[in-house]
Amino acid sequence: AEIEAEEVMDAINKEKDVVILDVRTEHEYSRGHIAGSLNIPIEKLPSLVPKTFKDKDREIYVYCLSGSRSTLAVSEMLQMGYKKVFNLRSGLLSWRSNGYPLSIID
């Protein structure tokens, strides 16, 4: 399932109980990410996701830069039994084209 940048921003503004998951590298994450998001690089998903998210009914929005890695991550997580995992369509490219802010780690 896919979700639009507007829906993600709406969830943030309404303080909805969702997890926003960035599956890019730590270096990419530090250069700009959605505020409040967690960073688990895609290659670490199999080992870290089950430890990090015990509740498989938790709503999780997954993103990367363009949407390709996050599409893979979503299907991997669905196979792990997570039920409410959504891919941010076009990733940070669509987030930025909407003019939404990014957090940077100094």
C-alpha cells in the first residue's frame, strides 16, 4: 500500500500514533530526514525490525529518497507479518516537492 506525502504530514500534525521509518543509509539520514523518523537502513531490516517493532499491528510509514528501497522494505515487512505498513510514494522527492521540512543532524 502507498501513502502520499500530504497524508504523512497530516499524521504528524495530528500527532497520530504512527512510526515513520527511513530505510536509507545513516549518512543519507544525517543529511536530512523527516522529523521524528527512525532510521533502519534496508540491509538491517531483518535483524532490527522485529526487535524495534514488537506490535505487528502498529501503523508504519516507510520512506527512502525516491520510493524504490522503501517499496522493497514494505514487502519485506509484510512478509514478516506486519499488517499496516505503507510506502511513501516517491519518497523524499515528493516530500520536498511539497515544501515540507527536513531535519538535519549536525
